[in-house]
Amino acid sequence: MKAFESFRDPSGKVLGNDQDVWRMVNVNAVADLNEFLDLDLSRKWRDEGKIVHTSVANANEIVLFRNEFNGFVSNHAEFGLFRHRRVHFPSFPYEWCPAMLRDAGLLTLDIAERFFRTTGWSIKDASPFNVLFNGPNPVFIDILSFEKRNRRDAIWLPYNQFVQAFLIPLLVNKEIGLPLRSIFLADRDGLAVSDAARLLSRAKRLKPQALSLVTLPHLLAGRAESDATLYQPKLLDSSEKASFILMRSFQRLRRQLAKVGQSTVRESKWSEYTKFNQATIPDYMRAKQAFLTAALEELRPQNVLDVGCNTGFFSFSAARAGANVVAIDYDEAVIDQVYRLAKQNGLNVLPLVVNLSRPTPSQGWRFSENPSFLDRSIGSFDMVMMLAVIHHMLVQERIPLREIMRLAADLTSRALVVEFVPPDDKMFKRLARGREHLHSNLTSEQFEQVANDFFTIVCSEKLPETNRRIYLMKKK
């Protein structure tokens, strides 16, 4: 991964690469951060993985940092240096399914409420970009967001930020199916009330959840914008009153999050695909599973990328074999299922809504804050799985076979498990819609010839009940 940086917090900035993540903290903020890190609750939640593991850099680490990031740091800069434990594979809200955004919001509220109630600290930001995922587990990473609160202050300033970044995107996704990627790639802050009001029909704007989150705030927006005192601290005469009001605010947000992020089974045209294959071509599924299991047992990969994972059947096999798995598919509904199943079964699978033919681009200032999916992926996996997905890329995206194999070789440092689907396959024909003749020269022999430019074929097997073949290849 190329070096990246994040600098939106005036108290410091983050620098990182594929090995380390460092936080430079302005000297006037170091004492507060050290005080926060010494809190018992802070230690507990860092040990539990809910907050990113953070430690003060020692002398050797400072030298390592300066050698690695010399071009990013002024020689005269004075700062405190802290080291974070790197989350295995960074992801961003525009790659999440709705259940992931909901759980990131729940963690944000848990932290804001619990720390205030127990320590008098809370967080000053409520952005989903403050959260990453270790497998299916959200981790709060913005360590400089924590601040000591005035006990008499009844206002949580990130309230509206939380509504715009978590509640409204989930509401609009639920009501009209607008993908989260369409929201967060357009605006990292989520969806404004005025934009949501334009997207929702009149009938949907009158539903109870939309009424409180969108319709009424939209009607009152003019008055709110003209009120200069809206975001000023509201100091009450007693800390008990302020605490009561603040806790009621957290409870209100929690209820709204539960409603707009309500756990429901999402469906699409692909959400039953694996079950259908298991029911109609069981020998094919068993043979593919056996081939993959043998490959996993032989190679023992540590980090696996499953491209076109569907509902995660084979991703889970890799996770049970001990791998860290990133499972990608462009269908938000199937990724929602993978996330729920990974979470329920405690499997180390990070599911992301990503189309490898049109992968997530770099985002942020000068494209340096949020690296592209390819920048994060290349060099990160020792096995890539491409099972029943290449024909989608060939037919629907018009990607040449050689380019697909070249990308596969870039993504894996060691091995590829890939399935070849010929043009006479019924699924190939369904995708081609009468244009199979454009791929009439695509045979297993041609496939192997192209693959041989990048990989050595270790073994292959014809899959029963089909004319498909599955291959284990090692990178040249």
C-alpha cells in the first residue's frame, strides 16, 4: 500500500503504510491524550478491540518513523508520536453494507454515552470514517476525538453530524434502496436533510421515521440556520440536569438508529444463488468445496481475497481454515448477508461492496486520505479466489481475459484458485443474452494459455454436472 495521511483534526494527523500507522499529535494536545489513554475504561476498550490499540512511541520507533516518513514531516516540527496497531484491511463507508453502517453508529453511541457516564469524557466527532472493521467487528480509530466535557453542558455537538452521517443514509437506503456507495462517494458527510427530502416521495416523507429525521427538520431548516446560538454550549445550573438531558439525547439517537437500521433479510437476484446451486447441482458444489479445502490445507494462506463472494459460502471455508478473509461483491444485499453470518458465527471475514471491474477510487484531499481498493489490496493477499466470477467480468464488463489474469497476479503474492466457465454454460449464456458468439474462441485451452503467462498451473479438475473447470495456480 502506498503511504497515506489524514490531517482533518487540528490536533494532529495520521500517517501510515502497509506496515505501520502513526499519529503525530500537536504538543499542546499530548497531555490530554496521555490522560485519556490512562483511563481504566480506555484501557479496557482498547484491550477488547473496540478502540484502536494505541501506545506512546519509544525512541527506536521515532527513528523508524522519521526514516519512513521524512518527506511528510518538517525537521523543525514539534509533536508527540503515538503508534496504532494496524487494522488488517482498512475499509470505508462507501464500501459497507447497511448493517455495517448501523453497527459503526452503535459503537459511536456506545463510546459517547459510556465514556461520559463513567469518566466525564466523550467524543467530539460522529463520522463513520472514525470507524474501521477488523473482520465483522467495528473499531473506533479517531483517538483524538476524545475530550473532557463540562459536566454542566447539556449539548452533544455531533448530534446533527450523527443524524446526517448515520441515520439519514440508513433511512434513505431502506426506503428507496439508494446504495451507501452512492451517498458517501458523493459526500463524506453523508446526506443532508434537504437532499433526503428531495429523494423521498411525499408518502415516504410522511412516514414516522422520515417525519422526525427529514420532513420536520427540512421545514425548520431556515430558522435553525439563522440561529447563531444553536451550536453554543448550553451550561445549566446543575450537572445532574445537564447529564439527564445529554443521556436522553443519546437514547433518542439509539432508538432512531434501531429503527432505520432494523435487522431485516435483504434480497436481490443473487441472494439465493448459492442455495439454488446447492439444491440443483449438489455434486458440483461438493466437488468445488472439496477442491478448495484441499488447496487451503496445502497452502495455509494467511490473507485471502474472495472476489465475487456471493453469500460467502467459500469465504467462510477460508476463514475456518485460519485465514483473514476480505470478501467482495458488488451486490449490497449479499454483502449484508455475509456480514450478518460472519458476525453470528465469529468468522474473520470482512465483507465489502466492491466491483473489482470498477474498484473504489482514491478519495480525499489530493487522493491521499482514503487509498483506492487496489492500492490497499496489491501485496496484501497470499491467496485470491475467483470462483464463478471471471465470466461476469468478460461478458458484462468487457474486460479482456489477459487483463483479468494480470490483475489476479497483481493481487496475490502466492496463489490463485480460479473457476473457468465456458461459453456453452447456461449462466454464461444468460449473461451474454445471445452474444455468446463474441466469446466462441474461449476454451479451457485458451484460458490455460493466457494463465500460463502469469501463473503455473498446479492442478485442475472438471466439476461434475457442468463443463466448468477449477484450477489451483501459483504465481510465477
